[in-house]
Amino acid sequence: MKNISIWQDTVNNKDKYDTLNENIDVDILIIGGGITGCSTFYQFRDDNRSVALVEKNMLGSGASSRSSAKITFLQEDIYTKLTNIFGKDKAYLYYRSQKEALKIVRELIEIENIDCDFKSSKSYLYTIDPLNIKKIEKEKSIVSSFREKTNTIKRLPNGMKVEAGFYVNNTYTFHPLKYLKEIVRKSISKNHRVYENTKIIKIEKFEDSFKCYTETNIIKAKKIVLALHYPYFLFPYLMPLKCYLEKSFLVCSSVKNSYDFNAINIEKPLKSMRYYNDYLLTVSSSTNLAFASNSKKMVSDLENNTNITNYDYVWSNYDLITMDHLPLIGFIDDNLIISTGYNTWGNSNGILASTIIKDLIDNKYNIYKELFDPRRAFNKGKLINYPINIYSNLYSFIDSKVNKNKAFYNGNPRFTRIDGKNVAIYKDDKGIEHTIYNKCPHLGCSLVFNEVEKTWDCPCHGSRFDLDGKCILGPSNYDISLVDKSKN
């Protein structure tokens, strides 16, 4: 069993890009090499302006490599939620945006002849709980009112019986890493460069531009796009109050029969599925990151929820969830654009975001500008999760400090102090001890040990570190220092 995603295991990594080793001056700097950043880089492929894309690790090494890789407008009961908060007109506008995203990616793949296992796939929404039949019927009614053809079902194509459900046509699945690596490769030019293993650790406004500091160099940019999973530069914009992180586990299991459909249920616990070649990919055990410290229990819950106990791959993913279920795409300051908060639907929204960002930078009208504006007002009276979100953000920090040694660890890792500092020590299967300072460099939360993937994880904002403290996922920009055990 492999503790990486099937996408990471089945992509050719021949294209590697240099680390930035000089000061540069560009018109547009894109920070983040996931679906959003790479798609935005592609949007400027024929532009005369100078563009740089920087990624702190390798392209596609973050959330884009860990999704279920669906591209669909049928997203749980999103249209019911948006109708309740904003009214039907805005719900329809979001539907229209998702349909446009599907059109964009289909045409791009056809024009560029990109080999990324792109397939047409019917999308199913279902419930196995009789109490949720009315929820299914309401979502179906709203989608149908958008003049979208919906089809009622009592079982999924693989034979699974459901209490209620429906499906829509003309949605897709693909291989996200093959996609993003190809669109980047086709966009490289003398004036459009990509840098991997290049961390932006600070951004400063400088006259009519920005200075972006890496560990060794400075990038001057007239405009910046923050295509980041978690926007770690944005303390003044109260991001922790507008969104929270959700953690889920995914498994891939080999199957005898494969089907061209994808499905998701409307209730908790979550069960989302799709097929890739001879594998069934299942997502489950989804929960607020603040309450997701016990990774082994989350996988056990997934097994119980799905009746899947034998699988070839298991990995986790983080999704940024906004309070009003809409992404955050647009200006947050003069010449500074953010794109994040996709509410588990990062493929369609990330691809769509690239076209919105291009229009915003070109000062062109875009019909979705106001819908996704990061500075929009949040109607707290209609957002039932708002108090829960404030509580969870506080809980994750406090719990990380007062409850470092979780009961489920059973003595490994163990926690102690060296030179007056808290450290954590994990003994691996070969008996080798890995000792790190137990403090996330981002905002100081104490770390939890992910027993499934063998990583140190931050329960506050989702930073991840390998056994020896190397940062493998942000928002942290720094590794954790190793500890000299001889002093213990």
C-alpha cells in the first residue's frame, strides 16, 4: 500500500524547473504551482508581458495532486445552499460559472491535444438515508430549473442501491498532474518562466509595484497572483474568519469492473467516488481540520463508511471551505489578486479562476467578478457555520498547546523538552528515531503526528512536514529544525 496519491504515482516527472538564483523584474508574478497557478500561467502564454510562476516545492505537489480529480457542476447540494443564502439568481450564476469551467477545460485539452486521461463522465448525487430524500428532490428541482436535464435513479451504474438520486450528463474526470504539467510546458517561453523550489517568504509594497523575497533573491512585480491553497500572507484580511480547512482521506482500490461515472452523497459521512483505469477512488471521513488529529481513526471510519478495507493507495487532502460556499477570487489590494476557497471543487474553480484573473489584470469586464469578490460582505445572519468556524479556529490552537501527547499515540511519538524547548520523537519501523522541535514555524501551533502518512501535521492551518521536519506543504515556508539528541 502506498501513502501517496495515485496521481503522484502515475505521472512522468521529466519536466523539472530551476530554482530562482537571481533577482528578477517581471510584470506578473504567479505564486503557487497548482491547478490555479498553472492555468493562469497558461492564460498569459501569448502575452507580451513578462510572467513568472514560482512554486515552493514541485509543480502540482500540493492540493492539486491529492484531489479526486472530478470536473463537475453537480457539487452536493450547493445550489440549495446558495439559493438559501443569496437567492436563486446568484445560485444560477454560480451554476453558469461551473458550466463555463467545463467548456474551458474541454476546449483547451482539444486545442492543445493534451494527454491527461480526460473522459466524459455522468455525475450522480444520491442519498442512502430516507430522511434526505427531500433534500435530493430540492436540489434536483433547482438544477432542473436551470434548464439542465436531470435523470432520477434508484441505483448507481455499479449496482449500488440508493434511496433517491439523480444524474446529469457532460461532466468530466481527468489526471490533474498530467494536465497541469502539459499546459505549463506549452506556455514556457523566453519571457514566461517557471521556478520550482522557490519560496516567497515576504511581500512588500514598493512604490507602484511589489518586492517579493525568496530565501536568497528578490522578485520585483507589478502585479501578483496568490494562487495558494491557504493564503498565508493575508493577516489583515481576516482569512481565518472567512474560511476553515477541511481534511479528508482518499483511497484507491483495484476493481474488476470500471465505470465512467462519478458520484457523491448528500449526507454525512461523505462518500464520493469515481473510477480511474482499473481503480475505484473513494473519498470519505471528511471533517474540520481542528478535529482531525487522529488520522488512523479517520481511515478506520472511511473503511466503515465505505466497506473498503483492501486498497492500493491511501492519502489525505485539505480543502479550504468558505462560510458562504463561494470561492474567493479577485483583488484584495491594488494589483494583488487572490484565488482560493474552492470548497472541495478546486478543479473546476481553479480553471475558471484563471480566466477571471486574466480579465481582472487586463481590466476587462467579467460577469463573475462580484460573485467571487474576496472583499464581499458576509451575511453572518444567514451563515449558520460562522460561530462554529470561530470556535474551531480557537480550538485547534488551544488544543495543540494543552494536549500535545494524544492518547491514541500509544507512546510513539513521545514528547519531552530539550534546552527548554518542546520536542517530539518518532521511532520508525527500522528503529530510527526522528526528533524535531514540536512547533509549526507558521504561527506556532504544536504539531500532531499523522500515523497513516508518517508526517507531522499542523492542526491549525494544514502545514505538513516529513519525519525529519522538511516542509512538504504550506502555509509554512520553513522547515522544522532537527534537534541535537546528544543534549537530551
